[in-house]
Amino acid sequence: AQSVTQPDIHITVSEGASLELRCNYSYGATPYLFWYVQSPGQGLQLLLKYFSGDTLVQGIKGFEAEFKRSQSSFNLRKPSVHWSDAAEYFCAVGAPGGSYIPTFGRGTSLIVHP
Amino acid sequence: EAGVTQSPTHLIKTRGQQATLRCSPISGHTSVYWYQQALGLGLQFLLWYDEGEERNRGNFPPRFSGRQFPNYSSELNVNALELEDSALYLCASSPEGRRLFFGSGTQLSVL
């Protein structure tokens, strides 16, 4: 079974600073990888996904993530954070084929200071 | 195109009662997933329906149940409510079993 670890519960950055949110997964092969964002009181919105191919993935809202097989990581990055990026961010992993049940990390809360 | 819709937005029940939550997937999506998001615990997988059948369930007691209707909408039933069932219940639909599209959730409060 797959699992996901988001080691940072909270991350605080200043507006305009760069951002990196960490995600490590456990799975025997190359999984499907996702980042979702959740604003307060809302559902989850897909930021980006990795299925195969280019390991650097571009998403919406200026986010990108890089799949590193050797490190079992899929970290989310943004070069310049905006106050509106303050939200909860979830990394998720899915197993290709078979019974597909995405597993989510516990989330990282992003706080943006002006 | 309408997104995933969930109703009600908020639901307040007392311990021991039953709760019914509803979800309408995006048109054309046949799979519906239910997740529980309790404070500080992330998303915990509850149930997966596809083509009207329950395909998988998470590590939850049998008093959590549901069904999927012929139009692919779904409902989640929680019987004998307990205080710890208070959470945001999220429904998601999927067109191909990889990407999930989430609704805004039902906030269930058990008093």
C-alpha cells in the first residue's frame, strides 16, 4: 500500500518570498502524484499532477513540482508567494492500475506574512 | 460545466442520530469517492463507488455506509452518530480513476 508524508505541518513565508513544500511517498513503483490546495471552508482543488514523462510538472497559479525517484519526493515550489496562496496544501499518491484509491498526506498549512 | 455538488453544506445532529449526506458528481463521471476530513487528521478514505457498485471501503466501522444511484449521484449514511464523527465530509468524482474533482464538503457537527 502507498503512503504519503508531509513533514511540515505549518510553513510561514513572507509575501514575495519563494516557497517549497515537501512531500515524500512510499510506493514500490512509479506512482501517480498530485498536489491539491484547500482554502478555508472549501473542497480541494487540483494544482498539478504527475503520471509519467517530464519530471518537472507545471501547474496552475504559478506552482510547479519535481518528481525525484531517487528521493521518493514530489516537492511543490513557487518562486514568489502571494497573500492569496495562504491555504492548506495536500500531497497525494495513487497506484497506477488496479484498485485506485488516492492516499493523502496530512497537509501543510501555508501562512503568508505581508 | 457544473462541478461536484454536495448537500447540505452544514448538518447538525445529536449523538445517536443518523446523518445522510448527498453528492452529485460532474456530468460524465462514474466514480465517486467519499473522504472524512477531521481536524488535524488530513483526508481519510471512506468509500469508493463506481458504476453503482461499492468498489472499496476504508478503515471505518459498518455504521458508515452509502450507495450510488443509476445517475451516479451518491449518498453517505452515518448511523448511531458519535461525537468523533464531527468532521468535513468531502465527495469527489473522477472521469478516469486518476484525477479527483472535489466538492466543497458537508460540515457535520455531532452534539
